[in-house]
Amino acid sequence: MYILGIETSCDETGVAIYHSTKGLVSHHLYSQISMHSEYGGVVPELASRDHIRKLIPLVKQTLSDSNLNNTDIQGIAYTAGPGLMGALLVGATTARSLAWAWQVPAIAVHHMEGHLLAPMLEENPPKFPFVALLVSGGHTLLIQVDGIGQYTQLGESLDDAAGEAFDKTAKMLDLGYPGGPKVSQLAEKGTDRFVFPRPMTDRPGLDFSFSGLKTFTMNTYNSTNKSKQDKADIAYAFQKATSETLAIKCRRALQQTGLKTLVIAGGVSANTQIRAELLKMTEKENATLFFPRLEFCTDNGAMIAYAGCQRLLAGQEENLEIYAKPRWPIEELMAL
Ligand code: KG4
Ligand code: ZN
């Protein structure tokens, strides 16, 4: 069964075709980064308009690269939320209209479930049950995953998401957008000069908070001469504090659940220092760490096609209604 996947929740138009037994057939991504960077962040209206321009050509390109045509497609999966309302609606209306025209089912996919299942696209996928750390621009979630749709939230960020903290730190240091990769690059030139707090690690629990760390970063930056080296040292300290905080909470989650498998996914899981810190922790805990390949850490159509395919295979059905859910708790999903 060939499934077309469509992702338009934020600033990336992603399209992929996944086959239920052959795996990923092809995928394409158009990133809007250069368009938004002029404004220092995502401009929602520009994002929606660009998805409109790029989505259909990307669908055509993905079909032709796969040597398939529309009659081969047996289902369409699209991101229905969470995300930017206008951007989501472009994907939802396109997916549902194509599905109606092609007489195939369409299925609404939860963006974070897409991220969560992205490591399943790799050669050596994790087995259920596992603990998942989902770290993106809008979410920081620790989840116990017992199967597809069987999600128990263990912790979340009470304020800024991890990716948001990277983006705000980058803005503060004048590094541009998106912040994560820029902070990470600059941190390579930094030295171990400042000690930043590891928020909420001195008390029990699995929730996160990054807004205090952001204030601490700003105060430290303002106390320096704001030289290139000052910036690099601050990026280093921020990244170290963030990765150690994430590792402390993930260790707690593994100990609390008794599970020995940790999955990390979402844009921030592309961060090399965070991966290294989590790898060090899981080795000590006799646990195994899984993550998607770099291009599937950030938004993409492949993870949406995969998640939708599993739900369609399980017989999930939806009516023809076109809807998008900018806010959508992951625990509301139906278990397979
Ligand atoms: O998953 P994603 O592509 O989109 C959302 O669902 O939000 O994540 C984007 C976030 C941004 O905040 C970006 O700065 C962050 O992921 N990010 C990174 C890195 N690459 C992307 N953060 C830290 N280090 C990176 N290498
Ligand atoms: Zn995402």
C-alpha cells in the first residue's frame, strides 16, 4: 500500500511516499528558512502562502521520482496539528481534496506522533515499550510509549520548549533564525567559562522549564563585552546546561518506568551535543538510545506518511470533514 504523506505545520513543506512493506520510496522537502530569516522568525501568513505555492509541485515531483502516478496511491496522510492554523489548513485542504478526487482515504496525523515514530524509518527501529523525549520548536515532552497511540505523558515544559530556548538564545546573541543549529555551531568555538543552571533538576519530577535559563543567559550576556568569544562561551554554557538537563530528566524517566529504551526525536534531537550527552547517560544506565537520521529529526513528510500508513493499516477511518487542530494533546490519540 502506497501512502502519500504531507507535512505543512510550520515552515517546511514536506512530501513523501511510504510503502507499507517496501518502506520509504521517496521524499522531498522545501524549507522556507531563507524567506523567514529576514524577519528573525516564522511569519505565519507568509508560511501559509508559501505552502500553497510549493505543495502541489512537490507532490508531482515526489510521484514522478517514485515512478508512480496518482492511481498507485492508496491513502493520504497529512499533518492536522499541532501547528500554525493557516499552514495546517493548506495541508489539510490539499490532502482531503486529492483524496476525494483520487477516491482514497485521507488520515489526519498528529505532528508529534510523526516525530515520535520517525526512528521507525531507520534500519534498526526501536521496539515498544520505550520512553520518548520529543524536543521541537513548540514542544518538550517526555512520554511513555507502549505502542502506537498508547502514550502516557510523563513530563512537559511548563514554559518555553527546548527549541524555543535555542531560538531565543540565538536571537539574543544576534545569530539569526533558526537558532538551534547556529547556537550549536558557535558553541564549538566556546570554552567552559560560565556555569549555567540545570532548571528543575534539584526537585523530583519530570517537567521542564527553560525560561529561567533564558533569563540567566541574557543576564550573563549583558555582563560581558559581547565579543565574539563571549558569545561563543555563552552558547557553549547554554548548550551544556540544556543537554545535561535533558539527560537528567531522561535518566529519571528510564528509572521511574523501568524501561531500557530511549527514543529522541524532533528538531532539537539533531543537536550533536545533546545526542552525545544522552548516549553517555543511556550507556551508564544499560539502556539503548534511538534517534532518526538527521534529516528526519526536523519536520518532514516521511514521518507523516509512516504514521498515517500505520493508522490506515490498522483500519482507522475518518469522514470527509476538513479540519486542523493548532492545539492537540498527544494523549487524545486513538490507540491502535
Ligand atoms: O521539529 P522541528 O523541525 O519543528 C517543530 O515541530 O517545531 O523543530 C524545530 C526546532 C527549532 O527550534 C530549531 O532551532 C531546533 O528545532 N533545532 C535545533 C537544531 N536543529 C534544529 N536545536 C538545537 N540544535 C540543533 N542542531
Ligand atoms: Zn516538528
